Amino acid sequence: MAGNIKLLEMKKHSSTNSLASHIWKDRNHLGLLHGCQPTSRRRKEKLLKEVAKPSSSISISDLMRTPETLASEKYASKKDVYQTVVEAVNRLGGIKNATPEAMVDELMDYENLNLLDVYKHMQMLERPTNSEGNDIWTRTKNTSVKKPERKMSSSVMTKKESSETTRNKATVSKKFRAKVKEMGFTSNEIKSLLEGEERMWQFCTLFPERCEFEKDTLIQLWIAGGFLKGKQKDHLGDFYFSTLLSYDYIASTSTRSPIEKERYVVNIDKMMNDNANTMSHDKELFHKLKSLYYHKASKHVQYVSLVGEEIDEESLRRLTDFKELKALMLLSEDASSISKIPSNVFSALKHLEVLDLSKSNLVELPNSVGDLVKLKYLDLSQTLIELLPETIDCLSKLQTLKLKDCTHLYRLPEGMRKLTSLKHLELDVLGQLDLMPRGMGALTELETLSAFLVHNKDDDRSIKELKNMNSLKESFCIARLENVSDTFDVVKSSLSKKKYVKELELRWSDLHQHRTKSLDQDEILQGLRPHSNLEKLQISCYGGTSFPSWIGDPSFMVLTSVTLYKCDDSEILPSLGKLPSLKFLSLVEMNSVKEIGTKFRGFDTSIAFPKLERLAIVGFSKLESWEKAENGDYPRLCKLTIERCPKLVGVPSSPLKLATLKHLEIINCENLSSSFLEKKLSKSLETLIIEDCPKITEWFRRRKGAKLHKVEHVQNIWIDHELISRV
């Protein structure tokens, strides 16, 4: 062996390799065996069986992992892909034998090898100089490191070498295209990703230092800007977001409440300092402007954020100078002074794809918004807008429309059905709208929609509009179900085909139960069986007398949470004990239920509620008894709440003795006997809360000091809002 070749930090060698520069960054010295003798066949076969570690860039396996997992692996995976290439070179007998054709043959054996990195390594083999024309091998500061021999490193090649290079490139291209096609990507998609990657990072610099945003928002902006393309652009967006997070170029801020999505800010200084060279390309296309009167932005600027104090309605007229503008984001803290947009602005910005006017005092949009025929992203959240212009139906390419916290908005334009490219319609449908626009069923690409309001007098607003809306994702509510006039419409809604909906609420209006029922509620709920991928289910204000069997069907393998709220006419609880993954069960305002019997747990199951952790029984005004639970039921119960059950006499003792029970809360149960306290409670019980339960309170009053040995192990005992002493 002629010795080891060590590669130090390698910077970007072409304008499309910004992520590659980060892969090389902070890399440890790696040995490259130069001029070694070819390995034996047996040794080569052994090496070929070695499994390559995943790369630090995007692979199909990466796409199946969570961004958090990818971020945690960043340090462990930084050198793996290059180490794989080093090993491949060694197996070929050294750098002289590592032609592109031979390298691809070697690397194709690794199923987990990253496609983007394969592409970049091929570029490095084909073009050994960087974007400035300097030899990338001369960057090392270690003078003892020998420059490796390369077949095509000379700027002057013989005719034979040139012919061989052309042939090798053709082979590489053919094999690479075959591989990416097998993996689901086209070579054009890979090239597009590499070109869009740097602009995604530059786009982040448009945000002011303390401007908060959600992860989904940034990915939607990247997609609307054309930086992410292809069928897997959402997954790729997740990956790139986790990459920024792992390098601390974006940072999480504290959330305002547990139910709010996590928010982030951009670490501008760190991003710019670390990427001073790699992010200089196309710099004139991105500008963060503090003023539209005095700025250095070129007329060819394409991506602009307005962040200064001098941004007002009059100054917005100067935006017409930027004829090539693709993205405009109003991010100024003083945007509250803007109540309208000059109509000629939109008419001049024919290429606009992203428009963010959120958090301003905007009252209306001019009709000229319809001229923005290339617009893909429109954010009007937290504005004072009351109505959207009917010309919005001209925005046939619109993918994202945000109207969150627009408290003055009460309806959407009737032309919404023409926005067939719409994927995300973000607003509080239940809190903001009086009724749905007609023909929403035409929006078959729609993924984000919080709720659908059923109308009984308009066929274009009936529940059957949901028939082909099978792209709906995450959380979804069907409200005003009392307006369903035909059970066949329920079947046509095809709820069972909406496999991406993870959280579902089926809601009747609260007051409908006191009116004459025009249709059998039991039949309606029977026809609303969701897809088995469902994770959370809530049924609100249901007026039927019983529940369909599908609610407790064990085929709902991932259903973890069930809430039944104000189902006043239901006399018998559904059988839920067989649900294999149920963790949280809330039964609230079930005022016709008189007993919790064997049906609740299931007749033919050995262990009921095998994964249940929290059970709440609240507002059962007629509940008198809770039959004995079988030994082994509720094996993981941690918290039990019983509240406002004035006729309940007793509770089964077996759940109260469970080794897993830590929290027991009993409130407003005046007839509940204290007999359960005579049997020692769970040794793991940490908190016991008793309020307005006179019989239980009396039990504690009569027993003091040593006489409380039945509950002496409980750390916190609260009786009518007072912490009692166990001594």
C-alpha cells in the first residue's frame, strides 16, 4: 500500500451542492488507501456483504423516519456515506481503478445508500475542480497528505481519455437513472432538489430575528416557492426542516399552551456566518426590506419580506417596480397600519406565487387579486377581513389559503369550488362560518379542513359532498349532522375511505335533541363508520338510543382515544373493552345511562381495556350502579375520575386496587358509599381527591391519626379542597 490519503473539510464544488458542503463540514479525517493491491475474490465478496450505514442526507428509509430521529442521528451519520465510498475505492484497488462506472457498480449493492450523495459523488468523480476552478484536492492544510492520482484530473486529456470519459459518463447516467427510478425518484427530481435546496435555506433569511412560524408553514412556503417538487415533497420538507434544526439554524420557542403547535425562529446570524460562501449564489434574488423608499434591492428581486417601520399603504405602491417578484411577505411589526392594498399592485405582480399579509389590519382585498394567476400560497390570518372577493376563484393554482383568527369573516366565496388545486384551507370552520360554500366536494386535493357543516336545504352543501374528498388528513369534524335528510347521503360520504384522517369528531348541534327528530340518529351513526386508521374519536350530542357495534370493533388497532359527549338519549354504553390500543376514555353527560354493565367491557373478552390509562365518568345523572369488573381488567389504569354521579352507590373495588393506579378523583357523588375505603387502596396511589361526597367525607372525619392506616400510603389526600394530615 502506498499510504493513506486524508481528506479535510471540503467546501462546495458546484452551485447545486449546498447540502453536500454541510455533509463534508466538521468531517473527521478519513483514510483512503491509495495504490493498494486488488483484494482477493473471497475478501471482495465478504466486503460486498457489509451493510452500508445510512447517509446524512435524504434516502427512502429516511423518509419513513421522523424528523426528530433524523436530527438525533446527525453526528453519528455525518461520515458514514463518505466512509462507504472510501471502502468501495479500497475494494477496487485504489483511486486509479475507481472509475465512475466501477464506483457505481460497487455502490449499487448498498440498498440504503443515499441517492443525493451518489449523485454528488458522481459529480466529484467527473469534475474534480470547484466552482472557482481550483483543484479540490489542494485544500488540505496538511502538507504531508499526498494528492491522489485521478484519471481525469488534468485539464488536457488525450483523445482516448476523452472518449473513455464520455463512455463512463453515459454508463453512470444510465445506471443512476435506473436506480432512482427504482427508488421512486427521477433524475430530474434529484437535480431539481439540489437546485432548490440552497434557495430553501436562503428563503429562511427573509424572516426577521424574532418572527415565529410553525413547521408546516415553512414547508408550505417552500413548496409554493417551487423549491420542493415531486410526490414526496412533504416528506422531503420534513427532512430539510430537521436538517436546519440539527444545525441550530432554526430553534424552537416555548409554546403558549399544550394544544398549540410548536413554533420556531430562524437563527439568522449563525446561518449566514456558517454559509457565507455557499449562500452567496443568487443573493440578489432574496431581500429583507426595511423600507420601500430606500433600499438596495434589484428590480429583478424575486423573494421579498417587508420588515421595517416605514412600510405603509402608500409605500406599497412601489412594489410595482419588482415585476419579477415571486414571494411577498408582510412581516413588519408595524403592519397594523395597513388596512388595504392598492389595486394596481397585484395587477403588476403577475409572477407572484407567495403572498403573506397576515397580522395586519387589512379589511378587504382588491378584486385585482384575481390577476395573481400563479399564486400558490395566500395567508390572511389575524386580519380584519370580512369577505374575500369573488375573483379569488381565478386562483386556479392556489394550494394554501390561511384564514385563521379572522374574527370578522363569516363566509367564503361561492367560487371556492373552482380552486381545485387547494390542499390546505386553514380556518376555524365551526367558529367562523355560518355555512359552507356550495360544491366543496370538487376540492378533491384538499388535505387540511377543520370541519364540514352539513346543510339540509341545499344539495350542494349536503354530507355527500364529502364523497371524493379522500385526501383529508389529520383532524376533521362533521358538524350539524341533524341536517342529514337521507341515510343514503351518509353512505355516499364514504367516511371509511378517508384513511388519512387521524382524529374525527361526529357532531350534532346541542339544541337539536329537544326538537322533533326527522331521521333515525342510530342509522346515521351506523353509516358514519370511519377508516380503521383512526387514532382519536369523539361523538358529540348524539341523539340515538344506542351505539353501533363498529365503535368498539377491535379492528381499530390504533384507536387510542374515545370521547362520548352529551349523548343524552343513549341508555347503554357501547362495548369498548376490546379496543386493543385504547388509552384515554372520557364519558361525559350521558344522562340516560343507569348502569355500567358487562356489555361495557365485552362479553367474550378475557382482559378488558388492556391499554387504558385514563378513565373519566362525568355527568351521569341517572347512573346507579357500576357492576363488578373482572380480575385482570384495566391492567394499566393510572387515573380514574368519577364526577357528578349523584345516584351512584358503589364502584368496583378491583380497579381501585390496581398496582398502576396513581390518581383517584371523586367529585359530587353524594350517595357514593365509603365502603371502597375499607379495602386497602392501590399501593401506588399518590393522589386522592374527594369533593362534595358527604358519605366519604364523614368516613375521614371519624377516622384520625392511626385510624387512617387504610390510606396512609397515599401522599396527597384532598378532602373538600383541604389537604389532610395523615399523622
